Amino acid sequence: MTQNRKQKTKEERDQEIKFNKHCGTRLRNIRCKNGYSQTNIADELNVSFQQIQKYEKGFNGLTYEKSCKLAKFFNVDVNYFADGFNLDNYTSNLKYEDRFPEINRCNQVRNERLYPNPNSYGDVSDHLNNISNEEILKIGQ
């Protein structure tokens, strides 16, 4: 017996993606704020760290069960992940500045060399002239 599943329209899929990205950003923010890696969270949910990456990027949506486990783990309300999302017009109140950066020194050095950050005021930039290309490549390996 086959099931007749209603195919989602493009608009419904776009709305779902917007919601998943919002929830993923909230997950990433609380994870970074508390100092956990994706692997730590993956172990807690009994999934792979790649699955956590997919949640954070909005490629996959969090199930209610996983949301409850994460809320308990981070000691927040289960609605934390959806807070700030308007379901009437499918918009998020999160801005680019609201996203916590994932600090990885190797990527920061490599990216700073190609795209200098005007806000760093010498944190990394001052040392870049002293690092050779070979050293940067070694750092990234």
C-alpha cells in the first residue's frame, strides 16, 4: 500500500528553511556561549557532529524530542530555539551581529591574511607580516 504524501510547495519549503536556520543559529549561539563543541552536543543527542552542523546551518530541522533534550541540557525553556521567529510572516529577528563566532585560530590567521578585519586593530594583523606562507599552510594542516 502506498502513502499519498502531499508534496510541499516551494513557498512551504522556503518557510521551513527560514525556521530551521533561525533555530540552528540559536543552537549555535547557546553552544558557543557555553563553550561546547559540536561533538559535545552530538554525544549528548547520540548523533554525529555532522548532524549538529546540519542543524546549525538549517539544512535539517530539530525534532521536538531533540529540542527538549537540548533545552534540558542547556537548562533553558524548550521555546528558546524558536524565540524571536515570527510565524506570521516567517522572519527572524536575529541579525548578523547576533551570531556568535566560532573561534578557530587557524582559520582566523588564514582568512585575516586574505580579508583583513578592520575591527581587529592589530590582534592578528600585526603578527601576519611575521608569518610566512609556509607557516600558515602548516597551521591549517
